[in-house]
Amino acid sequence: MSTKDEGIQIVKELLKRLHRGESIEYLKMEFGEMLARISPFEIPLIEQKLVEEGISVGEIARLCDLHVELFREHLRVRELDGVPAGHPLDLLLKENEWIMKQAEVVRLIAALILRGDNEKSVENDFAELKNKVNDLRKIRTHYVKIQMLLFPYLERRGIIAVPRVMWAREDQVRVKLRALLEFTERVRDEIELMKEAASKALEIAQEISDVVFRENKILFPTVWTLFSDGEWAAISDAAGDLGYIVEAKDALWHTDAKPILPYEVRDGITPDQLERLPEEFKSMALSQVAQPDHYEIKSEKDLDLGTGFLDAEEVKGLFKALPIELTYANVDDRVRFFTQSIFHEGFKRARTIIGRRLEFCHPPRLEKVVRSVVDEIKSGKADFREFWTMLGGRTIRVLIIPVKGDHGKLLGTVEIVEDLTEIINNPEEIKKKIMVL
């Protein structure tokens, strides 16, 4: 009997015994030796065979739960022993379990559609496929964390190839997933188009599974070996802001280590770390490792703006380059700052308004309106206020927004002036320029 045939018989038996109420943990113990002989790459082939033999839609979610649980050892490799609960890496692994399950559900429903000959059955399965593919849109949140939080630390150490290759694969999944969603929205009652969509879904499910495997087998063991607690502390802070696709509130990991951002990393890969890296990573990446990146991004004259560093000259140039104009008044409603855009000229202002009461910067007929709006903003009755006006034949949007400090303390208000004439006058031309990223 071939390994695949043996695997089919094992999984069939497992499903039957699950139906009889036996626990997955008990079955893992009994079938552990046999399961160890099944390659992770054979699992999709086994599941596909089961679908061809007539597995029902109702069995699909149960089968995928079984897949993720029984083959967890293949997904969470031994190099990752000891990852604390709630640690960013623990949550990324849990996200991959969720992603793998959704991909498997998509794969199996797609297989049902492709072998279906009953029109009503195919239509019902296709509706379910659309729902599951739509759920997979959450995958972007996972990929963004990988790309924005893990890759910069690898690049700082001179590891360039792996982040670029993996980002390309993740981006390919996102592009194909978006195209499939658009395709399914155009399908109405055409069975052949439903089957075409199912074929595309099978391909995407396989690519998603491949990315999960590469992350769990290569990327995650590598970063677990290389990153310090300080780096994980910074990653944890940022990941909380970006969000997770699994529950993460109750058991978040904490450390007393000072957060370390990528630009603060000074060391490359130590000999001890090199020894502990997964072999797949060594063969893929270390032949192309560049020198560690020692570029100093922060200088003594820089302002620390929370999200980065700028010196005074850069601040001035940056504000001029913005396609909007700002007027900022402090909590006492005194103008402290304004910008002048090189893109367009908004309301006339001069340096003589610095220190002026905000309402006096407007015509007397608008003074009460300005005062009322600012009071609403400062009291919290409104998150912002929006106005539209005409200026020299141009259509102008004006936003009044509160400005707050790190702990929510009100610092003042800002008036943002934006010229939206081209968008208002030529909406169809603007739509033609839209590039989906």
C-alpha cells in the first residue's frame, strides 16, 4: 500500500472515531507513529482523495480541525519550543493555524464544486465558497505584521533575500485573492464560471498553505533564534496597534526589557545563533547575507516625533511639500503655526497672525461660527467638523480637528485646508487613475 493510500485509510479511520466521540488527543497518541510517516505535503492530496470519494460539506470543517490539530507538530516545529503564551510569535503561529484551516476549507469546498454535477448543489457550495474566500481577506492583517514588524530586523542584520522572496509570495497571494473575490462577484448562475472560480480557489489555497509552511518552518524559527526580548517588546507594542486575526486580549506577553526598534540593533548574527538556525534558512539565505546595516538614522539635532525623527530644515521642507495647508492654534486659541503649500495657495495668511486669537483670523460674520465650532471640538461634543467653500473658482474642503498629546490631553485645534477641485470636477478621470495596491 502506498503512503498516500495508507494516509487515506488512517484519516478515514480517525474521522469515524471522532464521530464516535473519541478525543483528538487520544487519537494522536494511538496514531502518532503512523501519522509521523505522512509528509505534510501529502495531507492536501489525502484530503482531496476523500472529497473525491464523497465527503459531505458538513464534514469539511471537522476535517480541517482534525488536520490542524493532528499535524500541529508539522506546523509548530521543535525549534519553537518554549514560546510563551501571548508572545507575538505565539499569536502569529495561532494566526497561521487559523489561516491553514480556512485555506483547507476553501480547498475542499472548491473540490466539491469541481466534481459536482447537480446544479443546485454546485450553487449552494459556490455561495459557501464565496463566504470562505471573503473570510480569507483577513490574511492581509497577518502579512502586514510579518512585513512591517519582522522583516526590518532581518534586514538590519544584513538578511535581505528572505524578506524579499517571502514578501513577493505573500503579495502574490493577496493579488490573486483580490482577483478571485472580484471574479466571484461577477458570477451569477453560470455553473462553468463557478467551476472556474473553484479552480482558482484551489490554486490560491495551495499557495496560502505553502506560505504558512515557509513561515512556520523557516521564518519563525529564524526570528525566534535571532531576536532579543527587547526586539520582541517593540514588535509586541506595534502588533497590538496593527491587530491580530485571533483572540489576543487575555494573555498578552509582557517583558521588562526596553523595546528595541530595528534602527537600534547594532549586532549581526553570532556564531551561536548561526549554529541554531534552521537548515532551510541557511541554505536559502546565508549565502546571500550582506553586511549588517549600521546606518544611523537619528542625529543629535533631530526632533523625536514619536513615529520618527526630523531636523528643523526637514520639518520646514516637509510641511511645504504637503498638498494641504494647516493652521494650528493652541489650547488658548492663539495661532502658533501655519504652513504654506507649494502645490496650491489656500487662504491668505502671513506671519503677523502668529499669536493672534483664532476667531479674529476670520471675517466678523464668521466669528461666532468659528467660536462655536472650536468650543464643540475642545469640549469633545464633536470629533471634527467639516466645511466646504469656494475660493477663486476652486472647491475647498476645510476640516477642524482637535490636537491631542500622548495621553489624550487637549493641546489645541488644527484647521486643514484641502483643494479638491480636480476630484469634484473630474471624478471619472480620477477613477481611471486608481491603482489597487
